[in-house]
Amino acid sequence: MTGFAGRLGRRDRPGRFVAVTAHPDPTAKRPVHRATPFRALRQRNYRLFFVGQVLSVIGTWTHTTAVAWIVLRDTGSSTDLGVLVAAQYLPLLLLGTWAGALADRLDKRLLISVANGAAAIIALATAIVVGAGHRSVAVLLVMSMLLGVASAFETASRQSFAAELVEPHDIPSAVGLNAAIMTGSRMVGSALAGGLIVAFGATVCLYLNAVSFLAVIGALLMMRTSELRRRTPVIRSRGLIRDGIRYARSEPEVRFPLAAMAIVGTLALNTAVTTPLLARITFGAGPGLFAAFGAVGGLGAMCGSLYAAGRSEATRARIGRSALAFGVLTLATACSPWAWLAMPVLASSACAAAVYVSSTNARLQQVTADAYRGRVMSLYAVLFLGSTPVGSLIIGGLSELTSPRVGVSLGGLAAVATGAVAVTGTRRHSTRRASAPAGSLP
């Protein structure tokens, strides 16, 4: 193994991890692979997974948009929406690391299938309950938490499943396309939800979400298991979660992206709260404009994800620059006086955010040892999505007390500060390496 994939590990005694770096042969000729955004689609298993995810995530965003519309229409409360979003992601915060340990021990394909099946049943129950007229915040809160439990186990396995579907050099493409699925499907799902709400009401969006989970299950069943690049499962033992956290803390290349995501994920990546609040409260949007805000954000994020997918390697410098750009554009969105001006700035902000998220994900996939990938990616998911309960309550409460512009601005400042620290640290590290005497660095 060469480069980032060559970072291995061993134990000198139980519970203690010692990092070992595999030094590649400098005379070996590395294969040349054309870095194109869609190169991961050359592999059949990934194509199936891609199509299944596209259909499923479109359904998820129709559900998310419809629920946000119901809450803001019936209550008009920023805090209620923040609490509802927090409930959906709280299970990931509580169960994410355990789910990651399961992903390292068990068949990821099976775990994803079971989690999607459970989510389909819960989504169908939500549609039936809401359709019967029981759409109070308390009812939606319970159903969101149940969906969050299924999502916690699905996310931990899905985040690390890409490495089993594609070759190592295609991981950035797979990660970027996965992010493009999430963001591009947001655009389609938000727009579709707006049309369905106007034509048939919000309940039909919930039924559509329940059916969409079957697409992922079908794709997983159609895969050729002989072509999966499965790793040797980790043997069940006590302390797997602690061991994964210890590994993440001991490896600087793993620790840095996770630390940055802890800040940005908590305060800045809260579009499920901030975008509806800006649209409905700040700009007084109806169903059409409400859905349009979600759609333009999805369009920008899809463009950013495709850009990241076209890179051959994710670097710390790109993570820092994209976080800085995301923060600046988020502040510009918060200051926009008119909806027609806010929408293109929001799309640009979402583009920078997608580059940041995809680069962080790909970087972690490339530098993490195989035996720890499930646990590290579950930590990433906890910090990226599991931090949403905390961030949603902070941003939702602050927006309730002041205005949505203030809540969005707080996230922008957090991203600017994180990006500035990352860029400065990367430049300082490069300067030290350039000025060091020859032979003084390992």
C-alpha cells in the first residue's frame, strides 16, 4: 500500500494503539488514473448503490420539507422546528459510535438493508398518523426520533461502505458522488415537495418517503457480493469504541478533520433549520418560494460535491479554504436584504459547504486504517450529523430570541474562524518543512 492508504497500525499491548507507516518503494511506478468526477460509476456495484441512494434521498427530502412546512405553518415557531430537527439527529449522537463498532464487526450490506427496512416501516407509520390528523409537534417529535434511530445505524455503515464498492484511488469520486446524491436529491426533493404540497397536501410527501427506502434495499440485493472489497471483520471484544476513539486521537491526520467538523458541524451546517427560517420568517415565503430556497441550496451543494469528486486527493489545505469560503458566503446570505439576492448567495454558500464536507469525508477515508474505518467514519457522522441536535437548539433558540439572520451569522463566523485556523496552520507547517535542513525530516 502506498501514500495515505499505507498508514497501518498494530498493538504492542491490549488497549494501546501504535501507529506504523508503511513506506512505499520510491522506485515503484504508480498507476496513473484519470481524475474524473464520475469514475466510480464504472463499477457495477457502485452504480446500483448510486441509483438506490438517489431515489431514497429524494424521498427523504420530500419528507423533510413537508414536515418543516407543517410545523412552521401550524406553529410559526423557530424553536419548535429546532427541537424537531434535534430529535431526528439525537439518536445518531447517542448511538453513532456503537453503530460504528457494529459496522467494523458485521456485514455492512446487511446492516444498511435492515436499517432501510426499519426506516420504511417508520416512515409509513408517520404518513398514516399525520394523514389521520394527528400532526402535533409531540407526535412528529416521536416519529422523528424513531427515524433517527434507524438512520444512526444506516449512516455509520453507509459512510464506510464506499471503500468496499470501489478501488482505493476512486474513493474521492465515490465520496463526492455520495455527497452529490445527498445535495442534488435535496434540490429535486425540495422542489417536488413544493409541488406536491400545493397539489395534494403534505401527507403525500410522507408516503413517497416510505416507498423510497425500498430502492436502496433492491440495489443492495442486486449487488454481486464477489466484487465487494470486504475487509476482515474486527473480532468482538470489550473496548472497541474506546479503542476507536484512542486511534482517532493518536493520528493527527484523523484528529484534525474531526476537530474542524466538531465546530463547523455544530454551528454552521444546520440548513434543515436555517434555510426554512430564512425563507418562511425572514422573507415571508409561501410554499413555492419555501421549496425554491431548499432547491437552490441543493443545486449549489451538488455542484460543490461534483467538484470535490473530480479531485484525485483531498488535502488539509482544501478543507481549510472551503470552510473559510463557506463562512464568508454564509455571512453574505444572512445580510442579503431581498429573497432574489439571498438565493444565489445561498447556492454559493452550499457549494462551498459541500466541498468542505466531501473533502473532509474523503480525507478520513484515505488516511484511516482499514480496521478502524467504521468507527472513525461513525465519529465523523456524529460530529457532522449528530451535532445537529445541539446546533439546531442553539440556532433555533437564538433565531427565536433575535432573528434568523443572527442565527445564520453565528454559523458563518464559526466556519470563518475554523477555516482561518486551518489555512494558517497548513501554511505554517509548509513553511517549517521548506526551511528545515535537508535530511532533518523523516
